[in-house]
Amino acid sequence: MESYLKQKLIETVLYVLRKTGGVDKYHLFKILYFADRSSLAAEGLRIVEDDFKALQYGPVPDKLYGAMRHNGYGDPELIQIFNSAIEVAGDDANNILLAKRDPNMDYIAPVAIRFLDESIEENKNLTFQELIVKSHDKAWENAKNANPNILSPVDMAEAGGCSREFLEYVREMVEIDCLS
């Protein structure tokens, strides 16, 4: 992943954290997933510069998840960018993420803001169990036993309610490697 895309990913996370006042990792992952899924379905565009991986409790952004774990799995540059911009709420709340600064809005397209805001509103107050049920959609189901278990942008768009006609456009964009 290019440095610009890593920074764009962190700026998107910062946007969500500032807009929510901070959220737990699980809610963050699902807010990002549903924003990306809706954008793919409606516009054929990715918001999140990361692949979503099908894990037990639903999709997570793969590289971001690795950067948060700090266990040698993550990209060192992404870990450094993450650590400079995001912190945990404290020892007794180490699952809650807070923004250390405001996002640089030059990295976030206006169309992305709409989908991020909608996803924040729809998902920030859902319970863990409600998010599991909601995120175990067709895209997650198709990827959970695959190798690698990365969700397809086409499946995400379809799970997001994309029309059959527009789904062909998304499929073509994936084939020419514009949405991988």
C-alpha cells in the first residue's frame, strides 16, 4: 500500500473518531465496512483504502487491524501513522479509540463523507450482537471460508443493495483492477 493510501486510511479513521467522539474498535470496523459497502453499491467507489477480511465477528479492514495489533503482523509505516494520530482511551478502556487530532479533510472525498455520516448514524448505537448479525451478510458469508478470506468488492456492492445493472459496472471495475 502506498504512503498516500495509508495516510488516507488513517484520515478516514480520524474522521469517524472525531464525528463519534471515539468508539470501540469493533464499532469502528463496522462503520467503515458499511460506509464502504454503501459507497460501492451506490457509486462504485471505495472509501476505505483496505481490504475487508472475514473474521468470526464480521468484516474487519485487514491492514488497519494489523496496525492496531502491533504484533509484527502490521505494516510498520501504517503502525507509525496510526500511533501518531490515534490513541486508546486508557488502561481501563483499551478497546476505545480516540483521535489525537482532527482529520485532514484533503484526503476525504465529499461523497465519502455522506456515506461515512450515514454509517455512523446507523451503526454507532447498535449492540455488538446487532452488528454481528448485520455484518454477516452475503459478502462475509462468501469470504469466510475462502483463502484468502477477503471480501470481494462485487459481493460487498451486492450486499449493499446494488442494482443488477450497476453490479456489472462494479464487476468490470474489479476486473480492470480499479476496485481491488
